[in-house]
Amino acid sequence: MPMLEVQELEAGYGPIQALNAVSLEVREGELIAIIGANGAGKTSLLMAISGIISARRGQVLFCGRSITGLKPHAIVRLGIGHSPEGRRIFPRLTVRENLELGGFTQRDAWQLKRDIAEVCELFPVLGTRMNQLGGTLSGGEQQMLAVARALVGRPTLLLLDEPSLGLAPLVVAKLFSVIAGLTARGIAVVLVEQNARAALKLAARGYVLEAGRITLSGSGQELASDNRVREAYLGEG
Amino acid sequence: MSVQFFLQQCLIGLTNGALIALVALGYTMVYGIIGLINFAHGDLIMLGACLALSLVAALGLAAAGPATTWLGIGLLIVLCGLFCGTLNVAVDRFVYKPLRNAPKLAPLVSAIGVSFIFMNVGLFWIGSADRSFPELLPSINLLPGNSLQFNWKDLLVVLVVAPLMVGLSLLVRVTRLGKAMRAVSQDPTAAALVGIDVDQVIAATFFIGGFLGGAASVIYGLYINTIGFQMGFQNGLYAFTAAVLGGIGSIPGAVFGGLVIGLVRALASAYVGERWTGAIVFAILIVILVFRPEGLLGRRTSEKV
Ligand SMILES: Nc1ncnc2c1ncn2[C@@H]1O[C@H](COP(=O)(O)OP(=O)(O)O)[C@@H](O)[C@H]1O
Ligand SMILES: [Mg+2]
């Protein structure tokens, strides 16, 4: 049984239909990539999985159970973490408070401390910035904080929306090495990226989203060598 | 005009200001969390005062001994606080919540509507004439000498307002709920994505703001000694002004703004004349906002990343 199953999902904003019969699946501990142009519906897909926007049709199953229509906080509590597009850290809270909020569902204060310490091992720079306001971090640090915040909640599935956006190549490499290591910790990842090359290199499998529809899917390697993908998303051909 | 007279006016102003601040907190907290100016807040407090008046009669507090009186006042504050808090939550649940994703004007106009409904309830409850609220506390000067007056009821304001404000600031700073409230006010979507039940946090905020208003309504009755179904409008307006002056959305700002407005009102009515008070308060407000649109302790919008 796949961990996450999206079946014929449709969602949108008023008259705009952002997702059209989208189906995909993620198996336990698997990293999949979703690539697609600006406006293809990638963010909407993650927001619909997390319950921020509601499904008009179709459903989302998590561990075999339908989570369609649940409120976002209930979905997070089932183990789906989400680091949203544009980082969206809390700018006027300290790094520590941001991380504590990441573990909002953890009521054991000692366990929360350990979880935060563990995440700070992945992103050592955050450990040195604990009392600084989130909004005063550099772009790269904010992105790390956004990923770290989602990890503190100990998700079994992590949705990452364009973590590399606007970051220097060195920072992207650092971030991607952490993301690559997540599957070894048993965390399944849905990685949404414009940086298709890097994403497909990490991903076991990938999906191409175009104007709200899945138009291609396959293993990371297959997609990276597909002519259409190379032309449209890898800038080759 | 003596120094003593000036100090006396300051004392009166600060005491009044503390009361204004308590009401201002209700405006600023709701604005901070959902960006709504809850125009019904002043009238909510008027209803709290109606309940307080009814309870004073029902409990026979006007004829009680000192110990019973203090106990009774404590009970009034808790009951009126719970009443206003619960009513505020109900209004959010049935009026503002369905409009959460509507254009901002819709909940704003609804808030004005709720304000009128509350006023009519108040009219039905206590009638159209002003009602006198019994003096429950003896007017004895607590300060030595005759130069400055500070009575039991002045002390009552301090005794109630100070702990409520300390409690509120602790709640917002250190508790899980407080952290969740700050997160929701900064980014509700991101807050939901870390597992915060946003609706519940908003309801809690309405409850706390309403509770503080309920406490304020009791003190208002005991301090001003006159209540009426229209009291919500003017008092609400001053408190709202205090919240804007301090920087709407900012909790210390509401407290500071309340104290400033209280002081300005007292000094203006003592040195210029009662009837100029409103004009002076609002002229100062306008001048301050021209130079600091974000309010005295508010955030500059450019800080918002
Ligand atoms: N909040 C919104 N309101 C209205 N339309 C939106 C909103 N967010 C996204 N859209 C529209 O939905 C479509 C998909 O957008 P999005 O999911 O953000 O795509 P992507 O993340 O792939 O760039 C686009 O046409 C976009 O204009
Ligand atoms: Mg996007």
C-alpha cells in the first residue's frame, strides 16, 4: 500500500481550476519530485494535500485512510509536514520559537528539546542563531529554518515547495544534501522544484505537471533523459 | 494652578487610562489576529455592564458588608468576564467566521451591525434612561493628607487592571497558546501547517479580549457609577483610538495608548474645558498619526518582510 495516494484530485480558486484529475502516489520512505513550469499547479497540489485548499473532486489517502476534507492541523498531526513556498517562517518570532512551533504537536517539552537539537545537527547554522528573529536571517538561513521547522514535527511524509528558490548554488547544494539524507531517516519526501535537474537526480520517481495535469511520470533517470523534459525543463535539446 | 492640582489630574488620567487600556486590548488583539476592527466591542462591554448591574441587584451587594462586597466584586468580574468572553466567541463563530475569506468590508459592516444589535439588547435590558450604578466602595482617601485624592475605587482599578495585564503579557509571551496566537497573527497558513488549529486560536483570542472587556465593564460601573445603553459607542471609540495611537495589533501599544488618552483627556478637561476634550484628543491623535502612521509602539509596515 502506498503511503500517500492522490486520486483524481481537482482543486482551484473560484473560477480558476488549478488541478485537473491529478493522481500520484508516494511509497514509504520514497523521495519523489514534481516538476513543472510556473503556474502549473505544483503549490496548489501541495496545499490541497495539506488541506489548505479544499478538493472539489477526488481524494487524498494517507496510509490508506482518506484525509480529504480534514482541517490542515489535523493533517499535520497525522504526520504530513509541509515547508511552504516562499519559506513563510514567522519573521517576528525567534529562531527558537519558530522551531518550537514546528513541534507544536509535541506536548512533551523534553522530547521537543531533543527534536530541536537533532534538527540543529542537520542545520548547524540555526543553532548559532537561536535568539535571532526569523526575519533577520539571510534567505538561505530562512529556507533552512523553514525545512527545519517542518522536520521538528517528526513527519513521516514531508512536502517541500521550491526549497532552492532564490538561493546561491552553494546553499542549494548544502540543502539538497540534507534533503537527500531524509529518506535514510525513513521520511518520505515530495519535492517540488523548478530546479528540475537537481530534483530528478535525487528522486526515485518524478511527475511532470502541466497546466494542472500530470503529463509524464517515471523514474528520476527516465524523466531526466526524456526529450520533452530535457527541452522544457532542463534547458537542453 | 498648583502642582498638586496637576498631579491630581495626572492620577485621574492614569486611572481612567488604565480602564481605557483594558478595553483597547480587546480591539488590538482581535485586529492583530484577524485584521478586523471589531466595532461591536464597545457595545459588548455595555452588555457586560448591564449584567453587572443586574447581578448587583440580584446579589444584594449594595447592602453588603465590606468583606462580602469585595468578594462580590470579584465574582462580578469573573461572571461578567465569562459572559462577555463567551458572547464574543459566539459572535465570531456565527458572524465573522463565515466571512473569514470575504472582502474585508463584509466583516467590518457586520461588526457595525452587531454593535447595533447589542445596543438594542441593552436598551431592552436596562431601558433608555441612564442608570446609576451603586457605589459599593466607601469614598475614603487612601493617601495621607488632603492634597491628593486616591479612593478605594481608584485602587480597585489598579488592583484589577495591573494583574490582568501582567497575566495577559505572560500568556502571550510564554504559553503554548500565546505562541500560537503570535504565529497565527503573523501567518495563519504557516501556522496551520505546523499543526495549529487556527480557528481555535482565533476563538481563544476573542474569548480573552471579551473577558478583559467584561472585567472592564464591572470596573466601569463601579468607577463611573452611571451606565446606559449608549455608553458603548463613546467608550469604544476612545479605546479604539487608544489602540490605534499605540499601534493597532500591539499589546503594549494598547496599554500605552490607553494611558496616554486617559492623561490627555484628564488634562484637557481640567485646563481647557470638558467640552473641548474630544476635539483635543483627536487633534493629538491626528498629529501623531501624520508623523507615525504605525502608532507609537506599532511596527513600521516596511518591517513586514
Ligand atoms: N491564491 C490564488 N488565487 C487565485 N489563483 C491562484 C492562487 N494561487 C494560485 N493560483 C492560480 O492557480 C494556478 C496554479 O498556481 P500554483 O499552484 O501556484 O502553480 P505553481 O506552484 O506550479 O507555480 C495558476 O494559474 C495560478 O495563477
Ligand atoms: Mg509554486
